[in-house]
Amino acid sequence: MKIRYNIAKNKKINYLRFFLLTGVLLVISIGFILVGVKTLSASAKQFRNKKNELKICQEEKEAKTKKNKEQKKEIEKIKKKWKGKRGFANGLVNNKTFPFLEKLDKIEELLPAGVFIRDITLSTKSGANIQFNLAAISSSKLLEAYNMFSDYNLVISREELRDGLYNATMKIKLVTKK
Amino acid sequence: MVIDHFFIQYKKPAQYVYWGENYLDIYNASDSGKGFTKTHSIDDVSLLEMNTSGFGDIARVLTGVDTGIILNSSAFIFNIFEFEKIPWQEGLKSELVEWRLKKVFPENIADYELNFFRLDKKRILSILFKKSLKEHIENLFRENGISLTYLGNSTVEMLNHLVKLKKDAPEFFIEIDKSLSISVFLGQGLPYYIRKFRADQAADVVSEVTKTINFVKNSYSRVPRTCSLMIRRSDIELHTVSDELSKMEILPLDLKNSEQFIFPHKE
């Protein structure tokens, strides 16, 4: 530690030393600035390259997004088209003749001997009511028929004895497989 | 402050006047460029009684170069203050030093030029010098056309030289200039106690030094073992002082080139 004790009023500044020191510091500072500028410009170049790469990536992404949207639209269109086709196909399946036969087969299977169908009204829709008129040779045969159809929501609307035969109008509900 | 000192340094004069106890010595830079050589010595000149015409005779001896004046410590007042913590702000530090000075110094501080220096984390050295005396010196030089660029103190300059020696520095030194003696106690080259006294006889010097050493032992719990005598001019028998110091088991150190210690360092 140095005690710089000089109380003279007219001290003389060592300008040569001052300017030399300032010059040296200035040169060092300029050196640092140059190195800094060089480093910064290299970094800026690298940054620009990266920015360009990023831009390209973004453009690619945008193109892919656009393509994706178009493809989704296309898929939606195809889906819509297929939905229509499927609906039509299902309609066809629903309206096919096979349930008819199946229902008639079932009714035939359920009818006991001595009972026959005079007329029948049925729908292609599954679960729709089937209305028919039965004619039986005896009341016991008619009752037997009632028993056979009792599991199928049997609703008897009319009974009469005509021409020596026991007639009945009834409704049942048959659920068939599609 | 550190930045100021780093950038702005002052030219050191090529010529110095050492003004001692009623005498002055004129020194000029030696031809070898190392140190200063005494070229003139003038006796019976009192700084306080000196007037412009009287100084004119001296000025004629001085060469027309920047001149410095180094005064012995008779007109300087030294104080070392210890604080818990020294603030970094110069303003606060100055207030703190002035506050402590007012407690120990009976005169008006405004009449004095106050300078203070941080010695370490806790201690500050304050130096007071009468403003009127400073103006008197500056007038003497100015009126005789001499450029005064340095006004310093011999004890401070010696301290600056000793601090460089660090562990090799004596534990105290006594600067003797005729009847004026100043004892400075150092720890690691830095002062911790300074005392001025006047004594014309060797026995009186010994007595004062002994008293001072005892005071330092009691107050600072330090026992100095090495000492240097820095003699400017003296009529007393110095060997008496040396002998007495040896009896107290204080080893005298002869410092090389110590006559140059009153001049400031070249930066």
C-alpha cells in the first residue's frame, strides 16, 4: 500500500504515460471489439443458415399440413361415399327376401297339424307384426295353435266358426336374423 | 480512486528541496539517473520566517526545472484511527475521519489541509498540515518563478519505501532531524503508531524512545525487535541511542540507501 501524499497545488500530470496507457488500452479494446465482431458475424452467419433451414422446414411443414388437410378431406369424401353405399347395402340386406321365407318357415313350423293359413300379411321389416287368418278343423287344434304362437306376442282379434271350420284372426311378432 | 491513480500519475520533479530544522538541502537527480545527489546545503533558514527576498537567494541556486519540497514532520500532525469497518464511499470516509479528529484535535480542522489514507481494512492514517503554511510555501516558490510540483513529507516517503520491504522492514524506525524525532511503529511495513517528540540530548531521546516502546507494548501488545535510525542531521551521540536499544534487545537494522528514502518513488 502506497501513501500518495503530495499536497502541491500545481501537480504536473504525466501526459506521456497517460496517453501511452490510454493508447495501449485503446488498442486492446479495439482488439477485443474486432474479435467480438468476428465472433458475432460468424454467429450471425450460423444464425442466418439455421434460420433458412428453419424456414425451409416450416414451408415443408406447411405443405405437409396442407396435404394432410386435403387427404383428410378426401378421406371424408370417401367415407361419405362409403357411408351412402353402406346404407344402400344395409337397405338391401334389410329388404332381402330371405327373412320372408324365414318367417314363413317359422310359422309353418309352429302350425300344428289340422290348422292352415287362409291369408297372411307380413312386412320385410324385422320385428314387424304378422297378421294372419287361421282355420282349424277343431277348437282343440285352434287352441293348440294359440299355444304354439303364445311366445310371440300373440294378439287374437277375431274368432268365428264358418263353413264347419274354426277361424281366427291373430297377430304375432317374429324377430328374424338379418 | 484506484482508477484515478492508475490513469493519472504525476510527474516527479527532477529537483528536491529538503527543508529540515532551520536548514535546507537541495538535491538534484544524479547523472546516473538513480536517486538524487545533494548539491547545496543552506543553514539557518527557518521556513516560517522566510520571506520572498530571502527565498530569492535560495531560488537562484535552484535550476529552472520542476521542483519538489520535502518537509520534515515538525509541521505535520499524524493520527492513525481504527474503525470497525471503513466505508468505501469517499464522502462517508471523510466524515468519519473528521468526526474522530474532532475528538482528539483541539484546533479548528478547517485551518488544516486534511488528507487520509486507508492502511488496511480497519485503519486510516490521517495527515493534517496547516493551510497557511502551505500557502506560504507556494507563495515563496511562485513569487520566485519556481515551479513547485511536489509538496511532501519525509516520514511518509520513508514509509512508502519501507512498505516495499514487507517482512524485511524494521518493526520501528526513528527519524531524527536535529532536535525533532519521530518514531514510527510498523507491522508488515504499515504504521500502527506514530509519535513525535523533541529532544536535544541523547539521554532524552533514549528516555522518550523507551517510554514510547513501553506504551506500544502496553497498548498494542507488540514487542518491537528491530529498529532503524534514519538520521537527517543530529548533534547528539547516536551510539548512545543504539547502545540503549541493544540493551532492550532491539536489533538495529542498517537499511541500504536509506538516505534516498525521503524522495518519492519513481512510478
